[in-house]
Amino acid sequence: MTLADQFVARGCQPEDAERQAALVRRTAASFAAALGRAPEWRWFVPGRLEVFGKHTDYAGGDVLVAAAPRGFAVAASPRDDGRLHVVDVKNNVSLWLAAADTGPLRSGWASYLQVTRRRLATNFPGAPLGLDLAFASDLPRAAGMSSSSALVTAAATALVTRGGLDHREEWRQAIQSPEDHATYLGCIENGATFGPLAGTSGVGTHGGSEDHTAILLGEAGTLGHFRFVPTTRLARVPCPPRWVFVVATSGVHADKAGSVRDRYNRTTFGVRALLQRWNASAAVAAPSLAAALEKPGAEGQLRELVRQDVPDGWTSAALLERLDHFVAEDALVREAVEAVHRADAAAVGALAVRSQAHAETWLGNQVPETALLAALARECGAFGATSFGAGFGGGVWALVHEDDAATFADAWIAAYRHRCPKATNVAVVPVRPGPGVIALPHDAA
């Protein structure tokens, strides 16, 4: 069975499978050229598409997500000296980390690798984590398809395999399901403690585990309906077979660990402030904002509490807007699940308009380019379109019928380039829900 056959067997579309297989072959060949031997392990780690559920996961809310058929090809083999050696194939850049890496975090993608390696070394002391690793990605830049979380998942997958971490007692006690595994990956990135597995500094962002859940647990042809805190799969929602998501990049890079980190984190801190205010007056503390709001009348009670007093650094108006967004977006996800089950394109389109308006009005994480892209998609014939992901840049998905996808994509990108002639790194890619992380036989060609 060829590499492309391996992808098709997991449910990938044939055209996606050929592209993914070529990326894996290129990565493995670069690994062999740099290190003089073939890799022992190979994986494909996808990006993710968030359909609905903007900034709801870390509040304990619902999301509707999928793994994307683009992502990271990874090749790796063990080292005996404890060092981590990483090669970025596309940019021809190498990173070396000492066995005891304790220096300051580096910038860019290197920081994600450092954080991942340090967390695993902390949680699984004495584990052999020496590794040679090469990666290459075909995720478009500035698309919001979670390249950072995919890289964390890729590095963690390779290091867990190298160290046999999933066979250790510490892993078995803390991580008892695939959902636990995805949540732990999110905790590696955000630095939070997971059960008995102590937290570290993370990469500086304070999001949840939605991205890692889609990347690890995605299934071909299916949207995943998940709820968080704790991570729970509520439903597998078949994507209508003739629906295609077309993703356009805005050209505005949403660097969660860099220039937009503080604005991104403030959306998270708003949820924490709301929960703090609720728990300060509750007889029993709630584990999440969603859990706090389950009690009849709780939303009204929380609004009154926020009007009376707020934590330092916040105004009542700002926290009420954050609450408005969560309540509306969380309910919208459940409506979307039913609409997709019915293959009701008009209903999905109306929900996408509402979700975009929620983000622009209450969440405050949109830039003019993403708002424009969503509006232009509808003008060009998409029956649904909205931005997704962290916000402050990134991309927009548009939903069309497969027969119209190519013509629509050309018209959409032309309209956007006309309105934003200075935008760079602008691209469109078709996306059908694909499988999560794929482990590939080392000898398949």
C-alpha cells in the first residue's frame, strides 16, 4: 500500500491524499539527507477548521470543529544523547536543544518545541527524549487553521513515542481517554496543570484545547461536536457530501504568541473574571462559566453580580459584552449541529452571519480584512461564511456546493484583492473534514 493509499484508507479525498503523501516523502527525504539515515517514524498532523464556537471552549462551552486535510508532515528517529534536533524542511532551518534545556524561550516556532519538550520532561522525569525530527507544513500562512497547536501536537506525538510515555504509570493515571490526551496537549500549550501532571510556563497564551481536540480526534467527512471542561464528544455530525468549505487567508497574521497575544489573552481573562465573580458569591464553586450558567436564572444572577462589582482591571460593560458573546455563541453551536444534520444550507448561512456579528460586536477580535472577507464571500455566492479561530487576523471559511467551489474561489479572491490590493500571503484552499493524526508505516512509499 502506497503512502497515498494510506491516506485514502483513512478517508482522505484522493487529491488531498496525493498532496499529503508528497509532503511526507519530501520530509522523510530531507531527514535522510540531513542525518544519513531513514526516519524510524512518520506522521501527518492536520490543522483544524473551527466551524462554530468562537472562544467558547475554555469557558466550558460547545464547538463544532473538524480536522483539515492540510498540516504537518513529521519524520523522526531516536537520539541517544538526550538532545532534540529539529529541522524545518521548507525554510532549511535547524534547532538544537540540550538534554537539560533551561534557557530563555526562543522566538517563533522554536518556542513551541521548547515548551513541549520541557513539559514532557517535567511530567515524566527520566524519560528518554533524545530525538531527531524534521517537519514540513502545507498550511497556508495567516489562515487561522491552528498551525501552532498542530506543531505542539506533532512534537508531542514524536516525543511521547520516543519516550514511551503513554506506557508509563503517570500517563495512565492522568490520561485515560483520547479526550484526556487532547486536553493535556492544550495544557502543554497554555501551561495549565492537568490532574497530577504539573503545569509549566506554556507559550504565553491562555486558550483551551479545542484545536488539539480537532487535530487529534478529527474524523473524515465528519464535524465533531464537543463540549469542554471536561472535554467530551457530544456527537459526530456528518458533513453533507457535496458541501465544501473554502478557506481564504486575510493576509493578516494572527500571531497568538507574539504581537496579538495580550489581546487574545484578554478574551480568555474575561471568562475567568466572570467565573471569579460568580464563584465569589456561590455556595459551591463552578469549574467553568458554562457550568455556572446551567442553573435556572443563573445568567440573570451573574449579570446583576457584574453590575454590582467587578474584578480589578475590568468594567461592568466589558464583562457583560464577554458574557453576551459566550451565551449567544454557545447556543448557536447547538443550532448549527441540527442545521448540518438537516443539510439546511440556508440555516447554516444565517447562523454564520450571526456568529460573525457576535465576534465583531461583542468579542472584539475581528480586523477589517476578516469582516470584509466574510461579506465578500456572501456576495460571491457562498451560502455561509464567517471568520474562525483566534481572531485578530487569520482566515474566513465560506461554504459552497462542490460544483461551484472552483469558480467561487476565483471570484472571491479576485474581489478581495481588488478591495485590499496591498494584502500579501492571500490564498484560498478547499477543505473537507479529514482524519486526525495519522501514523504512517516507515516503509510505505
